Amino acid sequence: MRADGPVSDVDTWLIGGGECGQRVRDRDWSTSPLGPVGTWPSVLRTTIANIVHSPIAKVLMWGSDHVMIYNDAYRSIAGPRHPEAFGGLVPQVWPEIWDWNRDVLNRCFRGEDIAYRDQTLIVTRAGVEEEVVFDLYYTPVYLECGKVGGVMCTVVENTGRVAAERRLAESEAELRIITDSLPVLVAFVDRDERYRFANNYYREFLGVDPEAMLGHRIGDVLTAADYAERRPLIERALAGETIVADVHLHHRDGSRRKAETRYIPRRGEGGAVIGFHILVFDVDERARHAETIERSNRRFRAAMDAVHGVLWTNSADGRMIGEQPGWSAITGQTPEQYQGFGWSSAVHPDDAAATIVAWNEAVASKSMFIHEHRVCRHDGVWRTYAIRALPITGTDGELIEWVGVHTDITEQRAAEQALRDQATLLARQVHHRERAEAQLRQLNETLETRVIEEITERRQAEMKLAQAQKMETIGKLTGGVAHDFNNLLQVVSGNLQLLGKDVAGNQRAEQRVANAMAGVSRGSKLASQLLAFGRRQALEPKVVNVTRFVQGMDDMLRRAIGEGVEIETIVGGGLWNTFIDPAQIENALLNLAINARDAMDGHGKLTIELSNAHLDDDYARTHDEVTPGQYVMLAVSDTGSGMSDEIIHKVFEPFFSTKSEGKGSGLGLSMVYGFVKQSGGHVKIYSEVGQGTTIKLYLPRAMEAEDVEVAVDTGPITGGTETVLVVEDDAEVRSTVVELLSDLGYRVLKSVDAQSALSVVESGIPIDILFTDVVMPGTLKSPELARKARERLPDIAVIFTSGYTENSIVHGGRLDKGVELLSKPYTREALARKFRHVLANQRQRNMPKGDAPSATRDTSSDDKAARQPLHDGRTILLVEDDDLIRTNTAETLQEAGFVVVHAVTAEEAMTALQTAQIDVLVTDLNLPGESGVELAARARQLRPSLAIVFATGDGGMAAEAANMDAALLIKPYSAGQLIRAIRGRLEIVG
């Protein structure tokens, strides 16, 4: 049994398999194209089991989506793509080689077995493109029905071997350059005793062309006597022994000379002897040619200087000792600095570690050292050097020292890169030229057609530009109109509500006020539609389960469209959630249903369809403002009269309507279009005259759990005595707001713009809350006023109000986090509740930490009793969406001896209740999503004996709390009040 539930059948057929085997067992495959493990065919399970247990890198690419499952050996191939590549799709994991992979996979799915040896590919590792070499073996995996279900690829990386072979060829070429000027016979012989390398001195000494020697056996080049003398030495060298011996050679002048011969075995990567180097020194001429050698040495040093080469020596154990003038000349290091392995500090940090490892390996095997790295020159410039070093042994075969050469190849490497770049550029130029010629031929052949197409595309582009400019102009216009219109509605609404109090008891006057308020509501809705079309409204999106949402609108839709229209709802399985403003999608669906009813003259069939949808790149390229991805599709279809193409192109324009005059505003569909586009979605319309219409809304998918709607509070409203600074540039709106707040009991200060309001703040007058319009004249804007006010008065609360928010507190169509907004026009009730909620939360945040209970503090007997710690292991679930209030309250409860579990939303709280033993629920009534009362009701169903304490800044909600048999704390509350409320509930529930 695993900790997350019962054993699934994957544990019965897949045991072991390292990290990747564990990933197969732990992954939730139900969300992948493979589906749940229980539905996998036996062939797939068997193949996966074989792969994860294989020591050779293998990867399975299954199904038409090419889902990747591989073993631990393949992780080095995947590199930094692991572990995201596990369970991923081949086109997404390897996009840079997808064209090549796609052809191979298509062939394998047709039943071909494919193998590639030393296949070169360009892949991206750690964000850098590099060339890699693989042996690849592709094998189709057949299902029981005989079809190919997937392709298994066995991968052997040969990048290192191929690079080594290249380096070997380069080293032999460089060895020839170095040794051709030496009066020493230098050769390399493989295990078949065939010459693979011979320097130019063979021509001078033996009279044999060194190039002609290559591929021939030693016995074919030397005389029979000379070969017989060397035969035992050759066998010992091929056995791995380093030999120094005196032998005789026949000079090209016919004389027989004594020579010192060294046989140095050469080992391959696996350690096996692959041949030996031969170094032959003419001892007879050594003294006679001392001067010649000296001249040769001078020439060699000159040649080394010409190729930027520097000689150095190391001890037999690979350490730099003594004076090394060559190395010091390169690096500027002193003997004390380069002694031992101190030379490595002059090597580039990215190359030093690899150099030391490679050097130690060469020292251990006593084999030639070939390497390349960057060295910091004495002037601080980094240069690239090729390194060649040979071990020098004594007559007894013991290693005496190492002789090495550092050759500056910086310019060479730069030149090689420049040549490669030039070749690439030339190839591109040739390609571009050929393509241009082909395009020119095609252009000449289709010139007339292309001219027509270009003119058509230009006209379409001009139309799109004109449409975009029109939308931008209308958006700005609607924003301005909505701002002024909502201000006007606020004046009318506020004065009507004040008038309602004056005419209370006069039924006829009260009815007239109610009719006028209904007109205000209709005007507010019209302004909202204008903002929706112009994509200027402040959305409040939530995670919505569209199935439940549409089903919940069933009664409303039936009442709106009448009994003559049949409604059918079709819901696809496994429907995703969507991130959308619930109020706006409700208005959109209602608008579409009413339009469908009118198109059917009140009789017909309305079909609402819900399904998951994916809009791919090809679709996005042909539709403006569409982002490829996953969506929830909501389609509304009718059997009405349908529309022509001419009308379809106009239906989303503002104020366009197919209805008779006075039957519609022409804003319904434009509102739907603007709202969906602002939400990141897409709208598509299909219609034929006489065949009906289908409008599809593509709503962006949400990955989170559904948000539950908060119940509207209908309790009594209360005012307050705090000081309010009202900032409003419209005189009539300002006057109305001041009178509403004064009527609620507040002390009111007022300013006409942000700059004058800041002067009031800086005057030192105590202010509890700043109530400011968003759109204000002057250089100082409302958000900046709020920030400066909080700097001067840290305890001040801030509420914004507006009929149009611009982009100052709304970004991406959504209200900024932590911003409190009261949209115009608002009612007296909404104003009162918003003020009490915001003020209470602000005071709770500002509760001093000194109010927290302490077991040792000496205080009043009543408060002291409430502060006594509880050491009975009681656990409290604290649910509060304000970070500061939640942190302070948690500290208070922990110091009182409780164990505290935190939650921000009702959904998080329910998860905690299902996984932990909770004794007390302390929750705010105003939570994002589900309210605290609804959370408490669900919690009581789960734990009937749960003690509940509510916290709120709105005393009007006390009735709801009382119905739950719970304690109620009005913000701001003290630590003592909190602890007493919890103890009281615990005593009641036992």
C-alpha cells in the first residue's frame, strides 16, 4: 500500500525499473493521451517493463501523439529536458529535430525497421545547440490486432568516439608538422605491424618515402637482418611494455649504424594496446651532428615561436617543477605560483578541472597527452592553446619526465570559425539566389494573379486597420460616455434614495421613486453594455463549472424565451472549468437565448451545447486575436430565420440590429463579443438563411477548482462616526455622496481633486477612510494619492469608486489584487456595507501585537482568565483572506496554546477539514468565493460537533451567524475577546 491510496495494477506488472519505473507508477496518466493505466494494452505494459529494466538507453514513443516513456539510461540523452520530457510529446520535447523524427516515425508506423549508424543531429542542451552523434535503432511495437501501436528507439551516443577519432587525425597531422624538422625517426605502427605514420626523416636516413611506407608492414620496409633484430622488441611493445634498446640500421649510404630505439605502447579508450610509437636516434652521428642538432633546435624554437608554441617539462608524476621560462612567458606566473599543479590557476575556470583530469589520466597511463584549453596570458587576455606532451623514459624503461608544447591556436580557431561562417553565408546566398530565381520565374508566370491577390490582401489589411482604429475610438468613446453617464446616474440614484426617506409613508410618491430607480438600473445596464463592447469593463473572473452554471440558469432561460421554444442542453463528458466573470457570462447567454427566440418568432428549438475544445496554431493564424490552447466551448443554436453573409459581418458592430425600430438597442451581441474577447476567448458565428444560427463562445480553460458564488447579504445596514475624505471632481456627484455619508452618521471632508485631497491629508486632520473617484483631473492620479495617503496615515482605509476605471487599478481587464472598488452607480445600502467591511478589516490589521495573550502577563482577572494557555491539544482551523489579519490572529492563537491550521478560501478549508482533526472553525464571513456561513454549514455536515466562531466587520450579518449556533466577533476584536469566544464554544460542545 502506498500513502496515497490502494495499490493500482501498475504495481503488479511493473516492479523496480529505477527512477523512471517509479515515475510510471506515480504519474496520473488519466490526463495524458495514454489514459488511465488500467486501460493500457498488455503490449504497452510489457514494452514499458522491458524498457525501464534495460541498461541501454531506450525510449518508447506511443500512439499518434507520440507520448515519450524512457528508462534511466536515456536521462543523459534527454539532459536538462528530464524530467519534464517524461510523458511528454516528441514534437514538444525535441522541436529542433521534429522534422527528422516525424519522417522516421511515419515509416515505423508503416512497419519499417530502421537503423542509423553515426547519425549526426543538432539538438539543444542547456539552451545551446550542439552536434551529437547517435547509433539509432527504431523498432515498431505491434498491438495484438496487428497494427503498430508505437515505436521503440534504442540509442547509443557516439559523440565522444567520433570526436576522439577526429582529434586523432588532427593530432597525427600536427605531429607530422612538429617531427618533420627533427633528426629522429618517428613512426606509429598498429597491431598488424603496419606503419600508420612516419615522419620525413625516414627519407633522409633510410632513403624511403614515408608516404609510401604507410600501410606496409615493418618487415617490408626494413632489411631482413634489421627486422629479425627488432622482432622480439616489437612483440614486447605490443604486449604493452615500453622499451629502450640499441639496434642497428642500414643507412641509405650503405653503412650500418648504431641507433637508440624507443618503443612506446599506445592504448585506446578501453586501455587495450592499439599499437606503438617508434622513436629512433642515430647514436653514431650524435656527436658529429651536435652542431647540426643545435642548429636544428634553434630552427625548432624559431618554428615554435612562429606558431606561437612554448615548451615546458613536468616531473614523472605530472607536476611542474623547477624553472619553466616558456610557461612563465605565457602566463606571467612566478615559479612559486606554477609549482605542482599551480599552473592550473592560469587555465580558464571552465577548462581547468577537465584539464587536470585528462592530464592525470595521461600520467597514469604514461601515454601521449593531447588536449586543448584556454589560458590567461600575462597581459590578461584569454588565448586558446593546443597541448601535446610526450612521456620521456630512461634506459631502464622508467618514466623520467614529460615534455610538452603549448601552441597558440586562437587565430587558427577563429579562422576556422570564420571559414565555417563564410561557407554557411555562401551556402545561404546560393540558396537565396536560387530561391529568388525560382520566385522570379513563378512571379512572371503568375504575375496577374498575384497582383489581384496583393490588392485583395491590401484591402483586407486596410479594412482590419480601419476596424481596429474604429474599435479603439469606440472604446475611448464608450469609456468617456460611461464615466459621465454613471456619474449622472449616481447623482440621480443618490438623490432618489435620499428623497425616498423624505416621502416615506406616501405610497404614490414611493412608487414614483421606485420607478425612477428602475430607470437608473436600466441606464446602469446600458453603460455596462457599452463598456463590455469597448472592452473597458473591470471584470471579476472566477473559476466556473459551466455545466452547473448553465443548469442553474434553466428556469431563468425558460421564463425569458417562453413555452413555445423547446430547450435542449448537451454536455460533453469531463468538461473543464473556465476562468470567466459569472455575471457577464450569464448576461451573454441570456442575450443569445433572447436573440434566438426572436429569430424563431417565439417557436422552435434552442440547443445549448457544452464541450471541451482545442484551437490549434493553424486555426489561430486564420483568426484575429486567437491564442492557441484549450477552451470550453459554449454553443447556442436556433432553428430560426438565419442570416446572410452581409449581416453576419455586421452583427457584432455596436447599435446594429436586425430587429424593428424600438425592439432592440443593437448592443446585445456587441456586448457578448467584447466581453468574450476581453476575457481572452473567441467568438465564432455560423448561419444560413432559412437554416438557423449557431454562435460559439470559446472560453479560456481554468486548471483550478471551481469557485462557489457568495450569497448576497440582506441584513440591516449600519453607518458610522468615522471621518471620511471624499475626493470627487463632479460637483453634483460630490454633493450627493457627502449627503449620503452624512445621513449614515459619518463626518465628511471633501476635495475636488487629488492634489487638494493630499493637502488635506498632510494638514494633520485625523482621517479614517479615503473615498476617491478613479478618474480625476490634474497630474496627481488617484492610485498615487492613495499611496501617499498611506505613507502619511498608515492606518487609513482606501475605497475607489468609478463608472469607468481606465487602466489605473485594472490590468488585463481585472481589478488589481487588494484594491477595494465600489462601481457607480451604487446604492445607499451598498455604500454603507462597503464602508463597514473595509473599515473593520483595516482596524483588525492595525490591532497591536501587544494585545496578544501571554501565559505570564499580569492583567485583569477577566482578561487573565481568557488568556490562560490551553494545553489539551485543541486544533483551530483559521480561515481569513486578509494576509496580515490571518498572520496576527494565528500568532495570538498559537501563543494561547492552540495548534493552528491556515486557510484562505472555503475550498482550502474543506480540504483541511477532510484531512485533519479540527476542533474549532474560526472564519471570516466575507471570503472569496463561498461565504463563511456556507462554509460553516458544509463543515457541520462533515463534523457535527465542530465549534464555530464567526468574524466580520458588518454587524448586519449577525442574524445569519445566530442561526448557525456560533459565536460572533465584530472587527476589530481583541485577543481576549477571541480567546473567550473560542473557550465559550468549546464548553458548549463539550
